[in-house]
Amino acid sequence: MSPRTGTGSSTAARVIAVVADIMAFIIILWILMYLLDANRANELVQFVQDSARWLAGWSYDLFTFDAAWARVVAGYGLAAVVYLFVGHAVAGRIRR
């Protein structure tokens, strides 16, 4: 079996996909917390917000909707979709 199609590449692909899923999960969790008006004084909420802001720094405030909730959903949502798409595309490419 060649090294490219062995278990090493399968493991690497799985790790990449899981990391992308975790990144998207954190961002989506923040979107839900924001929409549900979670207590921002809570340490868990602050951690999720800080993590999501760091992960979505490139897309945060990319859109200029009038409603704050729409900016959060669009800006952070875009980052989540990109992480999922790119992470799974790279994982799929590695599995080949």
C-alpha cells in the first residue's frame, strides 16, 4: 500500500475534518448564544465569544447590515461555512 493511501493520510484527513468541525461549532455556538442573548458576564460565554471572534476575525464586521443580529449571523456564519468547506475539501483531497 502506498503511503499516500495508507492509514496515515486517512488519520490526517480525519484530524483536519475534526478541527474544521470544532472551529465551525465554536462559531455557530457563539451565533446561538448571541441570538439567545446569553449572559456575557458568564465566563463560558466570554470564552466562546473570544474564541469565535479570533476564528472569524477576517469575516467579523464584513457585512454592514443595520441589524446587529444580521451582522453577527452573516459575518460569523460565513466563517463557519468557509471552515467547514475548506476543511472537508482538504480532508477529502488528502484521502484520495
